[in-house]
Amino acid sequence: MRIVSLSVDGIHQAAQRGLYEWLDTQDADIICLQDLRALEYELDHPIFHPDGYFTYIFDSGVAHHNGVAIYTRQQPKALIFGMGFANGADMDGRYLQADFERLSVGSLMAPPAKTEAELEAKVKFFEDMQAHLHKISRKRRDFIFCGDWGMAHRRADVQNWQDHEDSPGFMRHEQRWMEQLFTEIGYVDAFRKVVKDSDEFSWWPSGTVGEGDGWRTDMQVISESLKGRVEYGAINKNALFSSHLPLTMDYDIEI
């Protein structure tokens, strides 16, 4: 099974840059997109509904803001919109999940964190998410969470990390959160199972791939039960549709 995930910085712009033509060549079973910046009714053009895929979109309800999508060749048994956090705290980010027989695949976008209030909301979002992930880790179900997590895990994931210590996205509490996710709760960074290089980056805060310092904030995080089923991973360096690069992962899984 192949999953491609990408944060698109606006789905209309990415489409104009050739995203869907490129996706048509990737032989993906599931495609997870984030940061659509469009409402669902604005995506009725056939290009946003590729042949051979079921299309599911969860917009933000606000124009030009947020939103995620999942394209899947096999129709899921159920869809979950959001994580059900108290007081709608998960609505600052976005999450859409497709449930298959024993596997769930989610498309995740972390909340924005440019202002002090947004930083506080992001902390609350990930505190609630950690509790949620801990809870579902006990289920007899495998999970793959794809998306822009809005934070980097380790120094190897930030170019010239010395210049970005304690910057938003690489703050100490964010690094600790990621470490707890991968050590205490038991989830796995699928890409790091097969690629150990320290010069693999998926996002450029400058807005242009290759300009300034790159970060690896786009991940597919999987249940520990799947760690032996990761076959291949790559950040697609020539696929230039946004400030992020697509992440392609192959798994020895059938759905």
C-alpha cells in the first residue's frame, strides 16, 4: 500500500502548479492533503475528484483557511471528522480519518501558531491529542496519521538547528511532546524507519522550497504494530507544488 501526503498551501494554487497531474503518476492507494484553504463547495471541479478515487474533504468553514482531504481507491467503512476534543479544541487544526477493516488513516493539520494566543491553542491541541493517541493505542486497530504536524522532532530534522532553538515548531516542549509520542506512547515515525539521513527536509518556512533553512515537519506516524511493515519512504524533492514537499511511504499492508 502506498500513501502520499502533502501540505499544499492552498489547493487551487497547487493544482495550477501540476499537483494532480503528478499524483496521477504516483500509483498511490491513499492520498492525504492538508491546508486546502478552500471550502468544500469550491472544489466541485473534476480535477479535485481524481478518477479511481473516493474523495473526502473536511474544510474549516472559513474561506481561505485550513482544511484537509483524503483520496482513497477503496471506499472506507466509516469516516471520522475531528477528534472530538472538549469545546471543539480540535477545530483550530483539522483532522479527517478514514476507517477500513482494521486500519485507520488520518489526514492531520496542526493549528497555526503565529501569535501568542495561537501558540497557547496549539499547546492545548497537542496535549489533548496526546491523550487521544494514548487512548486509541490500546485498540485492536492500526493507525497511520499523515500530515503537517507543525513541529520538528530532533536536531536532524531542522537545517542549521542552532539558529532555531526554541523557535515555534522547535520549542523544547514541542520536542518533548514528540519524544513522548515515540518513546512512552509507542508510535513510530515511519520515514525514520527507512531513512536515517540528516539532510531530509519537507518544509521551508521562507515559502519557497530550497530557500532558507528546511524543516521536516511532515510525517506519517504509525502504530507500533506497523513498524515492521514499512518498506520504502521518500521526500519527493522535485515535486514543487507548495512550501512543502510530498512524503511517499510504502507499507506491506492490504486494506
